[in-house]
Amino acid sequence: GESVGLHLPTLSVQEGDNSIINCAYSNSASDYFIWYKQESGKGPQFIIDIRSNMDKRQGQRVTVLLNKTVKHLSLQIAATQPGDSAVYFCAESLVSGNTPLVFGKGTRLSVIA
Amino acid sequence: DAGVIQSPRHEVTEMGQEVTLRCKPISGHNSLFWYRQTMMRGLELLIYFNNNVPIDDSGMPEDRFSAKMPNASFSTLKIQPSEPRDSAVYFCASGKEGANVLTFGAGSRLTVL
């Protein structure tokens, strides 16, 4: 089956700077996308999601952007904090919810104090 | 709510031994997923259930792996016999059928010597 991939396996940012984590997807039928954060020793935690009828969605300090033309997804974290250090995964599925989430390999974000 | 509860958190066993991982989903969630996480392959879906019925087990590596969900509040993933290549973190996640967001447990780290 098709899978979700990531451009950058690791990302280091200075505390206070903005972070951008990228993700490419290949399944053109996917219409639902989600970002998870995984801290060391813990399970993935939901951050934000977006449906394909939207280009942008904002949460608290996080924004997800979706470019369906090039099948690209990004997660922007404003004013990155040490607590943001984690591995971030994007995942895709169908809005109908009848297909399980397919995860990318993840990007490790390291925040430099 | 205590979230998705997995046990054991850590298990070290010898090759050939039987391993049983357990999961208690969030009350009211009627979909349950087993994922396996390794550095090489990331998060892979093994099997998922809707209303206690296995829907897709195509991700189960081989016949040594089996999963059951005898009721809405309990699921097991069994490996018999275990092999060193089964070493990984196994996550259980639950969600509401038809919804996309999954809530993950803390995972069970398995080491097979």
C-alpha cells in the first residue's frame, strides 16, 4: 500500500524560534491527516488534525498546513520550547474513519536552550 | 479516564518463550488497534478490531502472532514462540468507530534475547 514519508529525520531549533516539520504523502485518496507527538518512553499523543477540504488549521502554538497539489503536509510550532522536544509523526487515513491511520517514520525535534 | 492501559510496560524474555501483551481501551471506544514500533520500520499496524471483531490482520507478521478481543474492555496480543526480531515497542490504541483520532497507551517494550 502507499505510505506516508518525511523529508527530515532530525531537526534542531533554538528555543524561542519557530519549527517546521514536513511530511509528504503519496496516497491521493487520503482525505484526513493528523500529527502526533511522541516523547521518550511514552505513546504518541494527538496534536492536531486537518481534513482535505482545508488548507490550514491552527491550534495552540501549532499550525498544520496542507498542500494537496504536491501532497505535502507541514506542522509549524511557534516559539518552540524545550518541552516540544520529541518525535513528531504525521499520519493519513480517510475521513470516513473506516481505514486505520498510516504513520510516517517520524522526525525528531531537538530544542536547544 | 485513565486512558489506554497496557501491560506489561517492559518484558524481557528468551527466544522461544510465549509472550502475552494486554490492553484495556478507553471506556466507550469500540475500535482497538495494535501497532508495533521499531527504529527501522516505524509504527506499523498489526491488527485492528471494531466492536470486538477483527477487521484487518494483514499486518500481523506471521502465524506466531495472534490477537484476541474477548470483550469491549480487554485485548491481548500473543507471540508464540517469540524470536529476537520481535523485539520492539508494542502500542495499543483505541478510538470511536468512524472517528479518526486514536488514543495510544504507553506501550509495552519487548526484548527477546
